[in-house]
Amino acid sequence: MIDDKKVLFSGMQATGNITLGNYLGALKNWVTLADEYETFYSVVDLHSITVRQDPAELRKRARNLLMLYIAAGLDPKKNCIYYQSHVSGHAELAWILNCFTYMGELNRMTQYKDKAAKHADNINAGLFTYPVLMAADILLYQTDVVPVGKDQLQHLEITRDIAQRFNAIYGDVFTIPEPYIAKTGAKIMSLQDPEKKMSKSDENPNASIYLMDDKDTIIRKFKRAVTDSLANIAYNEEQPGIKNLIDIYSVCSGKSIEDTVKEFEGKGYGDFKLAVGEVVADKLVPIQERFHEYEKDKAFIDSIIKENAEKANYYAQKTLRKVQKKVGFPDKIR
Ligand code: TYM
């Protein structure tokens, strides 16, 4: 609790282009929940280097992502939007938590297995202990709730296990966080292969809608989306392509799944795809416009980066000092 408010933490990696999946599964919910909680939204650059990055590119993408958080509707005066690398407590707590995490637990992480298969030439220790850093991010702020997409659930579970293990030894040190997964939109699928999740790292640009895609591109990508030959707009597992488009339309329009299906009953896929493209563009274009405004305001963004890093550091240090004391590190001489 901070000032009688529960704490929310979440983060996103600045690797690749942010997709509609990231927006609908996470960012959009962050904006909805922002007023209710004391919030920390991090650009998790420490996580990004588990895969080799071009330094200049990473720096640019990290800043763009930070501006995108704001452009999506998070007021940076009320929400603590900051770079993970500006708060050393993340790495310090991650080290301590590493000593309370088992190899066997990390071995079971599906994201690790996927990434290790994809980057077989660089299976580094950071990739393996990635979920521990994520646990540190969350536990550092005594977080109550973590809004994420479905793919992060396993990491939330290990975070809870680590926290419970630590608390069982040292008393009530950490708040046990709960995931927040939206009913619709928590797993947006690829437009080219609806059995696969939409992903920033997909090599086929037609598989994903990027948050910065212009309206024509958005509509063109939806037109090309892989569906089926049943010519029937229905919500079921046998039609994963159409199901995904219904999900997207439903979250972007605010209409229920049932109402969406009714609205397009008997219509052709072409008309439906166009409608999905339009409703998505209506959501994304205003965000893009605000983004370009912030891009011009370097001084404002710099001041946000500085102020919020100080705020995040303040709360991070509170938890870190408590943890260091519990594990037996000597007090600093002041
Ligand atoms: P990342 O950067 O891969 O994704 C950011 C957020 O977007 C969600 N997401 C999706 N939601 C729906 N459909 C999709 N296709 C889709 N793809 C991605 C993710 O679930 C996530 O919420 N490890 C995290 C970042 C992180 C973090 C944290 C998150 C680091 N520390 C602490 C929460 C709390 C990641 O790589 O997310």
C-alpha cells in the first residue's frame, strides 16, 4: 500500500515494434486501471539484453516506448513511468532472489525454452534467470496487482512462489502479487498464423499490427489476415482466425463478443475484415498523433524520466533495505 492505494506494477520490453497484442493484452488495461492504483510502469531494458541488441537502437526504442506509454493515456505526473536501468534495486534484488530460486523451476519456463530454441547461439545465464529479474521488478514495489497478457502467467506464478518461499523463511517481507488478465484480448494471435500469438519478434510484418502502423497499412494487413473457407462469422475454436478478429473487434469497439457476432451475422469476411481494420485504426491513430507531439517535447520527457526514476528509487530502496537486513547484510555506516 502507498497512501492507502494498492500497488500496480507492469512492464514491457523495448525490443522490436510494439504490437496490437501488447496494446490490447497490457497497455490498454494499464490505462483503465491507472486511477485505482499507485502505479509503476517500467520500460524493462535490463530484460532486453538477454537477447543481443544494437545499443543505439535499444536506447531509441526504449525512449519511444516510454513516450508510447504516455501517448496511450498514462499521465506521467500520476503514474510512475521509468526505465528499469535507472533503478539499481531491480538488479540488486534479482541477485538475492536468484539465491531463493531453483534451477528446476527455471527449467520449466516455457518462454525460456522457446527463446533458447530461437537463439541457440546465445543461451546466456540472463535468459535463464529472466523470470527472477521479473520477480524482483514486481516484489520491489510490494505490488498487489500485475496486469499482463496470458503469456506472462507462468512468470507471475514463479514470482508468487519465490515471494512465498522468502516470506516463509523471513516473515512477511513481500506482498504476494495477483495477476490481472483481461477477459478478452489477453492473447491476440498472429494474423498470418492464428495458432501462434502475435509477437514483436515475428519476422513476417504482415503477422502483426504495429502500434505505429498507419491506417492504410492496418487495413491492408487485416485484409490479408488468414481465416478459413467456412464463410461464417462465428466464435469457436475451429475458426481461430475469425475468433481472433472477433476478439480484436470486441476489445477495440467495447462491444461484447455476442453483439459482435450478431452485428456481422451473414456478412462476408471482406466486410468484416475492413470493419476490424477501421476500429483498430480509430484506436491507434490518436495514440500515434500524441506520440508525435511528445517526440517534439524533449524537455518535458526528460523531466518525466528524471522525476519518476527518483520516485521509483525511493520505493525500491525501502524494500531493498528491508530485504538486505533480513538476509543478514551488515548495516551501512552513515
Ligand atoms: P513483453 O514485452 O513481451 O510484452 C508486454 C506485455 O504485452 C503482453 N502481450 C500480449 N498480450 C496479448 N496478446 C499478445 N499477443 C501479447 N504479446 C504480448 C505481455 O503479456 C505483456 O504483458 N517479461 C515481460 C516484461 C516484464 C514484466 C515484468 C511484465 C518484465 N518485468 C514485471 C510484468 C511484470 C515481457 O517480456 O513482456
